[in-house]
Amino acid sequence: MKKTALGMVAGLATALSATTAMSDITVAYFLEWPMPFEYAKQMGTYDEALGQKVNWVSFESGVKMSAAMASGDVHLSVSQGVPPFVVATSAGQDLQILDVAVSYAENDNCVVRSELEIDKSNAGELAGKKVAVPLGTAAHYGFLKQMSHFGVDVGSMDVVDMDPPDAAAAIAQGSIDMFCGWGGSLRRALEHGNVLLSGAEKTELGILVFDVTSGPTGWVAENSDLVAKFLKVTADANAMWADEANRAKMLPVIAKDAGMDEDATMATISTFTFPTVEEQLSGAWLGGNAQTFMKGVADVFVEADSIDSALDSYDGAVNTGPLASAGGM
């Protein structure tokens, strides 16, 4: 398992260097992951607010986002999972968290194939089973924490590193016993199985699930005003979505950008929470709790032999300056 978490960050950088035509600013995001910022994306609001073109590039995982930022192909990543961010920074990549993009305990989980008839009452039967997990991601962290909770030795399992779309197809074909992932892939996997724990149950165990907007420290320092404007547009889109009167006009635009139909988009985004700027800057999030949580994630990955070591502290991996500036705009 260790081969992926660190190796992908270095190995993908070269492969991705030729995939994106550099624009004024290049931003990574996920398809099938509907969020209010996509309305602003489609409306050209980012381009207008920043005074330059934003080139948007979709990725399959937060690990690949890290690699693209390492290679210089991507300047910002929207909705990068905290675990892949932790893997990258623990390995020495100089990245910073800039905001809390979304909290989604119900939209990242593991699904056990129905035929196995395994749930939380007999989860120990997962020993020896084959599971598809995108290593170094939020899904990987959640998988490790759930297996620890149920007393299942991960070393006894056949763990395959697989992106969620491929894993969803694999569980449908019956070639894996358990899927771990998020978004549209999770919805498709649930057609063929069941979760072990609900989002609320995972939260009770301390398995927080949230994504961030991240960027390379050097680039952010050189472009702090630009970053603040970017975060302001995102915050305004979140506030717009929070007013239900706007959803009828926003939903079709978000669905189109996410590559989903409107029903699936609403079903997914309804499980998301978008903290306000004030909430993000509070102690519950970037004011301290996020840094403590990242240290916990890193320690779990070290114990699982997925990364070599953790940082002593992740305080330096959070930069609230641009977000505070955005809040004052």
C-alpha cells in the first residue's frame, strides 16, 4: 500500500506535465461532484472577478491534483480531499489549505457487495476480502478507520488501488468485494451493495470528511490578492446556493458542469454542507480543528505504513490570509 501514496505524487507529475495547456490560471476540480462554484464557473464570474481567464481541468482523485500542482500544471485545486493533501505535505510538497470547500460525511463511504451479506454486525467477515480503494484519499482514510473500528486486519485483505469510477464498475461486475469512494461512483456502487456505517456514525467515530481549496505555497504568496478574489467568488456562490430561491436557476447549470442529470445532482449536493467564511475561520475549522485533524490523519497513515512519517504539526499547511481578505471584500 505504501507504494502508491507517495509514489503517485512523484510519478504522476511527469505524466501530467503535458496534459494541460497553461492559461492565466489553471484550476483542478472533480466531475460528478456538484458544488455551487460551478455556477460561477459556467457564468464566467471567476474570469470577470480575476480579470483573466481561468482554465479548468478535471481530475479523478486528490492525489493526482497534488501531482499536477507539484509539476506546475495546476495553480489551485478545488475540493481536494484532506487525506491526499496530508500525504503530499507529509512527503515534503509545499502546499497550503486556503478554504474549506465542502463537508460531506454521507458522500464518501465504503460499500460491501450485497451477495456477501456483511454489515456492521458481522464486519469481521471482511478479512481476506478484495477491496478497491483510491490510496492516499479521504476514502482510504475512512476505510482504514472503519476497519480499525471493526477489528479487521487490513493486512489480511486484498487491497487494490483503484479510482472510484473503475471501482464502481468492478463491484457491479462482481470482481471486488468492497468499494470505497465518493460522488457518482458511490451512488452507482450502492446499487450493488450496502454501507457498513452511516455518515453520522462515521462522524461519531471521528471520521471527518471534508475537502479544501489548496495551492502551492510559493504561488499563493505571489498571488495572494488573486487567490482572495477567487475565494470570494466561491463564497458568494455558496451563499447564493444557501438561499433556496436561487436553486431553480442554479441547479441546471451546476448539473451540466458536473456531467450529471438534475435529479442526481440534487441528490448529491443535498448531502453537502458549505461552511461560510466566518465558520471556516472559526476554531471548528481552519482556526485549529482542521490542523489537529490533519495530524490525526497523518498518524493513521504512518501506522498503516502508507507514508513514511508525519509532520510534527500541520499549522504551517493552512493559510487563512486570503480567505480573511475575501471575507472583507
